[in-house]
Amino acid sequence: MQVKETNEFKPKIVAFCCNWCSYAGADLAGTNRLQYPADVKIIRVPCSCRVNPMFILRAFQRGADGVILCGCHPGDCHYTTGNYYTRRRMTLLFSMLDYLGIEKERTRVEWVSAAEGAKFAATMNDFVATVTKLGENKRLEDLRCKAK
Amino acid sequence: MQSEMIKRAKELLASGEVARVVGWKAGEFDYDITPGVFTTAEELDSAFLYNDLCEANLSKYMIAQSRKEGKTLVFLKPCDTYSFSQLLKEHRILRENVYVIGVPCDGKVDVDTVKATGLTGICSMTSDGETVTVKTLYGDSTMSKADAMSERCINCKSKKHVVYDELLGEEGDVVADNHRFDMVEKIEAMTPDERFEFWRNELSRCIRCNACRNVCPACSCEKCVFDNEQSGAFNKGASDSFEENMFHIIRAFHVAGRCTDCGECSRVCPQNIPLHLLNRKFIKDINELYGEYQAGENADERAPLNTFTTEDVEPSIVYERGGKQ
């Protein structure tokens, strides 16, 4: 067997998915054999509101090119109100990153329910395409992490 | 005003109402005013100062002072009372152990602003409320007080005391038409590359001395994430280019909704980084997206990040509004 080596840019995407909706949505996408790029690394969190702004910055620092946060639709949170807080926090955080001149397309929040396997796959395809177009994350990385 | 304050402090000390007084005194140089604790009338007479150079916000000291035995008298300027009120709201200060005297303020002279005009070898600095006289080794120089004030005082947000037990002088009003968001708007109007350059240029000067955190009245956690050696964020300022950005983003985020915009962070920064512009961005966003909110103004109102409405905007709004592309 031969493995073709390419120099094509493959983004590293970190997806924080809430245990109750989005993680189940990702599972459903898999069960339905829907395709989405393997560049997406899923981290399961109990609730989207578990995600501290520092998690997102740290992911970028350690070499992620894009970070997406998925949670239950507002109103459907397993803990009733968690994602409402997420919504406020992330709006402010993304606005701050934009203020610092960091490409705002690298961060995203999507609401994906457990029944939306198709939406999960479509979202990931779209996000990976966006980040691939942006190229490598140069503004938030810790330069020491990049093996040259 | 200074003699009035000393007189009142002496009365309260003599009557046993308060056990100590927190105010200002001369630091290493007489223009370099520093906070001080006074326990006797003699100390007040010899060291207590209140003039146009007393910039320090004394509210944060009350966290520790209010836990001592006996009451503490503290003098607070209008903008300091906002910080004090915010700390009360967060249950950080024991109110019954503090006696607050509100003192008027019509803007303070900023030593760094004076130095930035090119004056060196400064021996002393005095202000009569209109003009600032600076004595240097190379001769005397005068400037109008407006030119010697820092940006936070030029764009003063309020001359009203939100909390006090007693007031010396006249009560002021909230300054509604201040221009404190002008610089934020200017940065927002830049292209992303320019914004990145601007902030790299500013934040890369950070030496991670933690002065901004130590002085900030909103940063009053008993254990700070940046002091936790296990957090991976401990004292890494000099180690890579992103860590100092991260420190300032996280710090600004942590005080978002609680920051009263007192501007102490920028004042104490030895590298003169305009850190208050990060906090003001959050304040501006909160005002625009979730309604006008001034931290410390109203003790019953919930902080914007501690509450929500079901009709809040989606984070994707950032793609639409945001800064210039």
C-alpha cells in the first residue's frame, strides 16, 4: 500500500460538544454514516457553559486553527439555563478576539440538538472549509509548540 | 480640603469611633503619592496629604482593613466609591467596619502624563487646581492642569458618590456626555491587521509584574488562577508571545461586568500599556448588547454576565458587527 504525501493544509479543529445534545448529535452523524472531516477533534463537556474562555484560548495556543463550541439549543439545556450564559460569554469573548485583530471566523458557536446529526455534519464541513481557507493560525499560537 | 479632612479624621479617632484612617501620604518623592494608614493625630498632622496628585483608589484596601479590630475610616473620591460599592455587592468588604467619607475630586494630575511631555529630573510637583508647577533640576515649568491629567480623568464618568457615611464638599453629578469610548471606537475602525499590530505593540511590552491585577478592585480573588502553579499560566509572561495576550484577555474577561472603569490598571502599569481599553471594550459591548450597565452604581442590579434573557443576541452577531474588515 502506498500513502500519498501531500503538502495540503489540514486544519486542526477543536470542537467542544455538550454531553446531552451536541455529543449525541455527533454520535448520530456517525450512526447515519454522514461524512465530516477527521480534522475535527471532539472534546466532550458536561454543558456548553462548562467551557471557560481560557479553554478556547489555550486550544489556540497549543496549535488549534479553529475552535467551535456546540451546545443544546437555547431553552433546551439539560441544566435549564447553562447555554444562556454561554451565549453571553462567547459573544463577548469573540468580540474581544476581533478587537485584538484575531480572525473572528476561527471561532464559532453552534446549537446542535441530539436529533440533528445532519446539522452536525454540515456545520463541521462548513467550519473546516472556512478555517482551511483562512490557513494556519498564526496570531494566537505559542511558537514553541510548532515543530519545524 | 486637606485640613478639613485631617480635622474630621482627628475627631473620629479621638472619639474612638474609628481605630485607623486610610488616606494618602508622600511616597519616595513628594509627588509620588502613596496610600497610607494613620493611627494617631500626630501621624495625620505630619504625613496625611490630599491634593491633586492623590490618584490611588483606596477601596480595595478595605477588604483587609475591614477585617481588623475596630472601624476604619477611609476617604473615597467619587470614582472610588463605585469600586467600593461593587466590592460590597460581592460581599468582600464588611460594611459595618468601615466609615466612608466622600471627598470631591475634579480630576487628578498624572505623573506619567507629565513625564510624557518630556520633563526629566523632576524634583517636585504642585497644583493649584488650574495650573501645575513642575520643579525640575533644569528649571521650573508650568502647564495647565487639563494637560497634566490622565485620560481617565479627562473623560471622567461621574463626580457622584454612590456610597458614603458622610460627605465633605459638594455632591457632584454623573457625567453623561463623557467621551470614554472614543479610543475604543478608533481601534474598532482599524483593519484587523492594524488592530493586531496595535495590540502586539502594546501587550508585548508586558513584563508580567502583576501590578494591574494587584491594584484592581475587581481582582480580589483569594487565589488567582495566575498564581496557581498548576494552571499552566503561572508567571509565563516572558516565555512566549501569546502568554501575555492570554493573561490580559482572561483578566479583562474575568472582571467584565464587574469592572467600574476606575482606570487603576493603566495608571500602575510600569510599561504604560493602556489596559483600560480592554475593559472598556467589554463595557461598551455590554452596554450595546445587553443594555446600559455601570458596575457599582446599583447594588440590586445583577451583573450582566450573571444573568441572561431568552432573547439575547447570538454570538454570530460578532461576524456582522465587529470591527472593520
